[in-house]
Amino acid sequence: AKVGNVFFSLPVFSLFGNFMRRVLYRLAGARDYLKVEGVMKEVMKKTIEEDLTPLLNSIRIPTLIIWGSKDKMTPVYQGRIMHKEIKGSEFYLVEGVGHTWHHKQPEKFMEILLLFLQKHQ
């Protein structure tokens, strides 16, 4: 988004700004952002921009981190950082799926979650 804003602020490209911005968001898989308006759009922006990484090492409860190997919204390296910073966390990488895979494979999600919960009863 930041690179796109710089690019589309140039006089030649500013004419195509809104159209190209929509195209870039679609290519990035950020369709939800395009659909929201007003306060909700601002909430999404603030949520995405806020860095809570410094707080991760203060988490002291059993934590399961499940990530899709093809997640374009939040890349796998971010999940690995969370796993490293949250002591005792478990990291489960689901191969071949993206950001919202749990909507399409709820049984797989529940299988992973139930195994975790059984370990931590």
C-alpha cells in the first residue's frame, strides 16, 4: 500500500490511482479491505499497522499458531517469529493453503485444534 501510494502520487499515474489501487489490492488478496468503508476501514488500517511483536514474549499460556504455507496476507515468517517469541508455543504449518484455509477445511482445523487442547487439559 505504501509503495502504491508513492507510485500513484506521481502526476502521470495519479489519473489511474483508484483503479490501479483496486487491482493491486485484489492481486495481494486484500479484498476485505476494498469492501469496508468509514470507521471499519480505519480500524482495519490501524490493526494492520500496529506492531505487537514486543508483547509476544509476555504470553505465558499454551499457544497454538496455525499457518497456511501459501498465506499471502500474513507471510509464514511472521508466524515463525510469533512461535520463537512465545515461549512453549506450538507452530503448525498447513501445506498448500492460504490465509483463510480454515473456512474451506474446517475439519482439518478442528483436528489440529482438538489435538492441541487434549495436550493442554
